Amino acid sequence: MSQYLERVVDLLDPALNRLTDMSVEEARARVLSGDSRQVRAIRGSFALVSKEGKTVRMARSLDRPMRYFLAKRHEGPALIVADRIDALRSWLKSEGFENQFHPSYTRMTPAHHIVEIQLIGCPDPDPVYTRFFDPQHNTQPKDLDAIGRNYIGALADEIAEWLRQIPEREPVGVCFSGGIDSGAVFLATYHVLLRLGMSPSRLKAFTLDLGNGPDVAQARRFLDGLGLGVFLEPVEVSPNTVSIEETLSLIEDYKPLDVECAAMGLALCRGIRQRYPDWKHLLDGDGGDENLKDYPIEENPELTIRSVVHNQMLYQEGWGVGKIKHSLTYSGGLSRAYVRTYAPARRMGFDSLSPFTRPSVIEVAEGIPFIELTQYDVPTLYGLKGEIVRRGIRAVFGAELPVFPKRRFQHGAIPRSALRQRFPSQEADYRRRFLELSQA
């Protein structure tokens, strides 16, 4: 009997791992162990693959897309790992296996799980998933002031840890709309810089303006009201430069809201890059809505307030690994959607962070007793985020956070009517265009 010769091709860029207290080699060893406690102890941003014999284990943080493809070869299976679908296809083409490729055959490692694959040849068994991040419900007190203090305290700690890793003279930008999440990130960054004895003059609040969008006025009102208007820098971009096809190719996905958001993110990152060729470090507030469950339930016929408050990390992970609604190709929730933030920043050469995606921050959010606080009342749920963040900013920094009505990134950069003229609303249209692009 011939011996199968398995192969693992790791196309991930190791320089993108941002670990705070260990080397990449140690982190890979922890992933290889398969021990959830060891992997949970990895702090920072990471996408890691490790192999021993025919066993491969992979793990990623929420902010790092990680995809793989299992190719069939006469001599044995080959597992290719990358952050992009087109990188998987390029490798297959270079090795003469392009006829095996279809985007739906690729797989995404779900965030917060160790994925174990046995490369034993045809037929290969299904992956085994082991959760390494398992925040519990109802660990926070039924006290909005205490919850806010803990939530914003965790946010500030993550920002401080990130700032300590970058050179003190490097400028820091915040993708800023004046909304609750980007506002919290900006104010936390400003005050953390002061606490660390670092110059706040390094900081800018970048606000995208595609023409008559309401975010610039909101951002100015937010900062002027705090005496911080000097930090605002609107980034004017012509809407004619925004391309659906470019965005679809960039994020390799077709969910309408994510396509719209990614298009705005790319426009903002490109505008900053054109203005500042050497700028590197960006912060944003992606994940804040997911943490505090602030999405319009009525817009999704699959959801009720009970499903939102009873399901662990529903907005971060979707319905969860092993469930019928979980997509093997795309994962679910923000685990899937974070590419809308990651890909534009990566394409434009930025090192970015959303501190809301860090486990320490999510852990506080998941511990909020949402059922007790809301009694299943939807308007009460929608009001919680502003109250928690506002109280937290006051408790941790002694500052007053302006709270404006919720508005999506894409609706703040350009009027909704103008956006709809350029972007269709139906997922089927995006799906068709994406499949055409991915197979061209």
C-alpha cells in the first residue's frame, strides 16, 4: 500500500499577527496542543496554523479572516490556508489544480474555535471544532453604571495595550462618525494617550464625506461640544470613485450591508492614504453594535428579541458552529462580516484595530444580564447601548459622551437616496456579480 504524503501550505502573512505577551512560535505551539485554555491565553490579533504528522490545527481571532481549501493530489491531500479566496485559487492554479476550485468549496475558520483536520486521504473526515472563547451570560451586575465602567474599562485597557506596541511618534487615526462606538473609541484613545504620558497631538478623527452625508456635521458637533474640534479631519471623496465590482472583489462576499460598509471603508482608507502616504495605524468601532446587540430586529425576519438575548454571541458568530444555518464557506455573524473592515484597511496598507472585537471587551458585554434589564422589551434593548457606553465613559474618563441616534456607516457618508442609486438592495444581485468575478 502506498503512503499518503500530506502537505500544508500556509499563505498567511506572519507579520500580521499582533501578540502582546508571547512569540508567534509559542502561539502556534498552543494552537497545536488543541488545549482551549492555552489558546484562550493568546492575547492580540492572530491567524495561526500548526501541523504535527497528519493533524492540522488552526485558530484565529475575530478580526482576522482565515480561509482554507483541501486539494486532492495523487500523493496525498494538500491543505492551503490564506486570508483570501483569490490567494487559494492562485496557489491551486500555480500547481495545476485550478479545476478543483470553486469559491463555495473554500472554508472559513470560525472565530473563537480551534479547527482540527486530519489529512488522511480520500475521504477526509469533517473538521473537529473546539471552542476556546466561551464567555458566560449574566456575570455582570444589574447596574448600568457598573456595567459601563467594566465595559469601557476593558476597552481602554485594549487600546492602551495596542498603543504601547507602536512607536510613540507614529500618528494614530480613528475612523470617526460621531456615533456611539467610534465616539467611545476616539475618547478612550484620547484619554489613554494622556494617561500614558503620550502626546494626543498624534491623534486624528477621520470622517468620510462622499457628498452631503450627515456624518461630517455630526462628527463636528460631537467634537466641538467637547472642545476637541481640532482633531476632526473630514476626508472628501468623490462618489464616482466607489465601485461595486472593486468592493465585491475585495471582500469576496455578497451581503448587501457588508458590501456597502466595505465600499465606504475602502473610500475612507484610500482617501487617508492619498493624503498621508506614510500613515499606518487606524482604530475603528466595528463590533460595538454586535457586543451590545444594537441591530434592528425588525429588519431580519429570522430574529426575535428572545433569539438575540438567549443565543451566545449571536451577532459575533451567527447561529453558531454545527448549526444548520452556519455557513462553512463564510462562518457567521461578525466572524464572517469583519472582512468589511479588515480588507479595505489591509488593501490600503494600514495596521488597524477595533478594540470592540477583543475577547476581554466581548466578555463583559456577554455577561450583561440583558433579559433582566430589558424584560424582552425591544425599545429598552435599543436604548441600552447608549446608556452603558455613556455611563462608562463618564465613570472611566470623567467625560460626557454625546449620544446621537443610530446610523450605519454607509448612511452617514452619503444620503440614503444617493446610496441606493449606486448600490442595489437585493443580495441576489451581489451574489451573481461576485460569482462572475470570482470565476473570471
